Amino acid sequence: MLYHKQISLLFTIFLFLFNSVSAQKKQIAQIDSLMRSANQSGVFNGNILVSKNNKIIYNAPFGFTDATKTKKLTPDYKFNIGSITKELSGVALLQLQEQGKLKIEDPISQYFPELPQWANEVSIKDILQYTSGLPNVNWKKIKSNQDVFDDLKLIDKLDFLPGTQYDYNMNNVFLRQFIVEKITGVAYKDYVSQHIFKPCKMNSSEITPIVDEKLIAKGFNNKLIEDKPDFLVGGTFLTTTDLLKFINCLHSKKLINENSLFTLGQHFDLPDTQSSMGEAIFKNKKLVEHSHDGRAGNYEALLVSDLNEKSTIILLGNNYNGKLFDISDAITAILKKGNK
């Protein structure tokens, strides 16, 4: 009798595992069909990765490396992740706070006394949450990071009182990078390489300006005109796999602790405002959802993580068509349907 019960239990376990494997194979086939359709219809040229239960279940390239359309992408190609790169400077500042080298309540003038009066009013927290009141970068006259800093010296008036309104612009992000360099005495891109890329084993990741252009996907538009190269420091080129490594490192508190992660995910208290993590949803100070999109020229990027479902979707493209959210929503529906 005991023998028959053991056989029955083993059969039940086998059947469960078989059904789970079959369900995942079906999900993968549906995702693959969706992506092929998106590529063939011209709305997606790039690389995709889907992770479920801490395993990569789908990782595939679609389309071409540049505007000539002569060479096909592989999973090893790197893409500019646009605004997702803002997470790196936020993480760097919070690492320095954990080390006691700064406080996010510190005024900017504490690190750059040469800046005008507004630097006494703007805090590091303001530049993390885009509530500084700083006007946007004057892109017409900017040719280098030094130009950005010189232009900050010329700002004589903020657009609003810090902490009272929200304006998502790059002067906030450049100031974060400048503070990291001032405190550490290390070039920003070197700091990120040493303290973020290295511990997360992001071995192929690069910060602009790019020295080695191997395996770099080139942005291009639908008229097959290629983007001009980025000359400012801070843009980030990653593979889908390296972006997953970063997200896993961040979520598992290997880069910053739980309190810092919560701080990084805070945003101005109005709808449609972003934190340094993009959109981050917490329950009882525990991160449960994390999504962030980015664009730089014709590069487009999206990551969507559901920590309860243990799923992450990463889409990196080099031919902007603005359909990444639609694709991600469809993949999320496939994953959720497979769980039922």
C-alpha cells in the first residue's frame, strides 16, 4: 500500500512538473510569435529579454545593427538605455550617503560654493526627485560636460521654489554626476564602472563617450538616417543581459540597502511624476513593482519588473517607433495567463 502511495505521489509531482514545463514552452512560443510579428510589421528593431522566477526564459535579437540594414543584431549588442541611466547616478549618490560622505538634505553649495545663490536653496534630494527648479540644459550651446557646468554658473534664477514643483530635466542629472566626481575625486564613468558595473558583473557595459565601438547598435530613424554620436559623459550602453544584472543587483540590495532603495524610489507627490527609478511602487517600504523607460535619439528602452510575480521584461531598440509599452503589456498578459 505504501509503495503504491509513493508511486502515486511521484506521478503527481511528475505531472505537475510536466504541465509547468509545457505551460512555459507555450508562453515562450507566444512571446516569440509576438516579437516576430512586431519586427515584421516594422515596430520593433532591437533585443528582448524576459526573465521569470530568476531564470532567463527568452533572450532574442530582432533586426539590424544600423541604418545600412546589412548586419543582423545578436544578443551581445549594446544599446543606449536613455533615461534608465539616471538610476546609476542616483545609486552612486546613495552609496556615498551610506558611506557617510554626504546627506541628501545637503545643499548643492556645500560641494560647489562657486555656483550662484540658488545652490544654497537646492538640495541633493531635489536633484534626485527633479524638484530643484533648475531650468533645463541649454542644448544649443552645450558641447561638453564642462559647458554644462559653466552654464549652471550663469543661472541667476530658479523656475520655482525647490521642493514645491516638478520639472524632469537633465541639469538635475548632470549635477548628480558632478557631485559624485567632487566627493570621490574620480571621473564619473570610472566610479560607475568600479562601484556598479563591477560588483554586478556587468562586463560589457559602457558609459559615453564610447572608446571601443565593438558591438554597439547604432540608432537610426525610419528614413534610415543614423543618429549622431553622443559627446557628453553619462549615457549608458548595455546589453539586455547586463541590464538584467543591474536590476537584480539593485532589487537584492547588493548596491544599496533597503532604506536607500526606498529613498531612490520616492517622487514628487503629484500624478505622472518620476523618481530616479522611474516608476517604483512600494508596499510597507518593500519594492513590489519597478518600471522605467528611456529614449536617446532613436534608441528606446524599457524595463518592467514585477517582484511579486518574479518577472522582468527588457526591451532595447535602436529604431524608435514608440511601441515598447504595447509590446511589454502583451508579454505581461502572456505571462499572467500562463500562471492561471
